[in-house]
Amino acid sequence: QVQLVESGGGLVQPGGSLRLSCAPSVTANSIYSMAWYRQAPGQQRELVARITNNDSTNYADSVKSRFTISRDNAKNTVYLQMNSLNPEDTAVYYCNAIIRITLLNYWGQGTQVTVSS
């Protein structure tokens, strides 16, 4: 069983920044990709950004140029840097990992991001 520990959510004013962190309980070599999803009230969960084991990334159109996904293999942590936040970014953000070979999906517990003045 893979556990994903998330941190970094909170309340921020429009135009502000936050950085989310996700630390998996397995080594980076075991992981095919990691991603951040989000789910706003009454909405479906949507992909925000993904990074694969060869550092290929992709983003939702709504966050391109504002959000950056990255990873630090030494710390075995994936980050989501979120800049120029707006109220539409308010949601619970979930870390996701896909494990190599099995391609099983694992999810974090979610962290709330609220953008409000």
C-alpha cells in the first residue's frame, strides 16, 4: 500500500501564491508518474498537472503559465507551485501516484486551497 502525504494548502488572497507538497511512501524508482488533481464543490475531479518519471509534464489549460509541477528526487517529494491564484482555483487538491509495472493508482487525503479576499 502506497501512502501519499500532502501539505501546503490554505487560504490565500487573489493574486497570491501557494506551494503544495506530496511525499510518497515508496522510492521515486517505483513511480511511473505523479500528479495533482482538484475537486471543487459540485464539480468532478480534474487533472491539474502531471509529471512522469522522465520529467515529462502536462497541465490543464486553465493553469498553464501559472502553475508548475516539479519533483526533488533527493527529498522524494513532488511540488505544485501555484502563482496568480484566483477564486476559480478554490478546491480540494489531491496528490496522485501511478506505480510502475502495476499501474495502480494511489491518492492522498486531499488538502484544501481557498482563494478569497
